[in-house]
Amino acid sequence: MIVDMRMKTIAIIGASYLQRPLVERAKEMGLRTICFAWAEGAVCKDLCDVFYPISITEKEQILHICREEHIDGICTIGSDVAAPTVAYVAEQMGLTGNSYEAAVRAHEKHLMREAFMKADIPCPHFMRVHRSGDDWMKGLAEHGLALPLIVKPSDRSGSLGVQRITQWEELEAAVRRALDVSIIGEALIEEYIDGREISVEMISCRGIHYALQITDKVTTGAPHFVELEHHQPSDLPADMQTKIYEITRRALDALGITNGASHSEYKITSEGRIAVMEIGGRMGGDFIGSDLVKLSTGYDFVEGVIRVALGEIIHPEVKQIGSSSVIFDAPENVSCSAERTGYKIYQNGKLV
């Protein structure tokens, strides 16, 4: 089914550099674009047709405006915080998207982990911590957790607030740091899994999950694990890739993700243990979805997200046409992705 996109309107939640490829591709497709975000840092406000300076978490206000604007679809790329708002508006307006419940489940890590454990999806052991002042040491013992540990906010991305703990004396400061950057005031203390890091890029349409690519990652390692390089395709053996795709499809079903992009992060130990660290109901940031997938497979991931949001049934054709990479510059002791200072994108070893 081909959707007539003449004069159609797409709402985009967010207007930072992450959304720029989405706005640009939508306009190339002949769509009217509306963006919602705070004005500060909104590089898309002068690119889109209509801009509303509203927080991306104000879902009721955004819904009201979207109804007045008679939008035909709504989406975002690369933003965990925006995904629940996208789902809420789509659900309320009868547009194509994930359910709001599924989007929240994919946004709040403790709900995600609980869904994984219920569906027997391999993931780290963990415990939740709140601002109310939990007895952390007692909780750790009850959950069978021991050093080393990872502390992270329950609802953020980009390595923000993530830290590896090797001594008990470091725990309280790390938890406070994670809580301070958490929007919902919650952190996770979880089992540390030592292994190579990958991510899985997929697009879903009406409950069918299409595999696009597996990305190999290079990070700073402990204590903050900031991502410095992404490379496609992965050099994992074919049988391991097949297994990971199968786990990812089951994990997406467990979360209730049915439509749009997803970005699943894994660790694989030297002994072959596979663990799903987290899944975002959105495209991978760091140019993974917006650039690398198309450069390595020829598939326009951004266009696919737009077409799904507009209600079109898609059948992605993915080919391995080459390799792609993004390499970031970062100062010594970088603690989160926001501190990186520049980047270069490559296709088949040549600067793009």
C-alpha cells in the first residue's frame, strides 16, 4: 500500500540536531513539518514549516495542538524522552505508533527489565533505587549483587550518569549522581557484565520486526563507558548475529513495540553470554540510524520511520553494500556523550 503524501503533515517531537535528518527527509518527501521543542538548541526551528516552543514532555498540550493541526503522523528519532509523547499522541489520535504503555516500558529501564525477565530475555540482574533513601546495602544482598556494579539513571541515555563501581565507598556518590540526572528520580544498580558492546538496529511495522544492521561499538570503558566509535557491519559470526536478531524480536514483543525504529544494546562476554542491556523504542543516535545504516545497507532508515508513522505498510529491502563508521573526538576523562567535541563519518574507509 502506497500512501499519498501530498500535503500531508508530520509532527516531529524534538528539534535538536538529532531530528535534523528527519525534518530534512520529510520535506524532501513533500510533507509539511511541525516541530515541538524548547527554542534553546532547536536547530530545526528554522528548517521546519511550523515550530512550537513547548517541552517535548508536555504530551497533553502537544496532543491539543496536533489535533488542531490535523496531523497525519508523528515520530522522533534518537530521543528516548520524546518516544512516550510520540506514542501518546499517536494513540489518542488513532495514528500509527506504539502504545503509550509500551513506550513508557521502553523508556523506564526498570519496567523494561521486568518485562525482559518475565519473558525470559537474557539481561543483567538489577535493583531499583529512589530518592527516598533506600537501604542500598540490604537491597544489594537481597538481589544477589556484588562488586563490580554499574549505576545508571533509570530513564536517560548517552552514558549520562552511568558509572562502574569497584569499591563500596564509591556507591553512594554514584547513586546520587544518577538520581540527580534522572527525570523520574530513579536509578538502577545492576550486575556488571564485561564484554564487547553492540547494538541492533531494527524497524517494525504492525508487529513485524525487520532487521537492518548490527553495530560494533568502541567505548572509553570504565568508569563511564562513553561511546567513541560505531562500525557497521558487525564482524560477529553469522550464527551469533542470527541468534541476536531472534532475541531482539522476542524482546521487542515483550516490550510491546510494534511500529517504528528500535535500537537494542547488548553485551557479549568472552564465554558467549549474551545480555540485553536496554532497548529504545526509537532510532539509535550518534548518526547510527540517520547515516550509518543507509551507508552500509542502502536502506533509508529515516524515510522508513516516516512511512510507518504515516500508516504505510513497509517491506524493507536491506543489502550489504559496504561498511560505515562514525568516530568521535573526546577530551581525556570524558564522562558522557555530550562532552564529545567532534566527529567524522566514513563509508568504505573514506570520509563522507
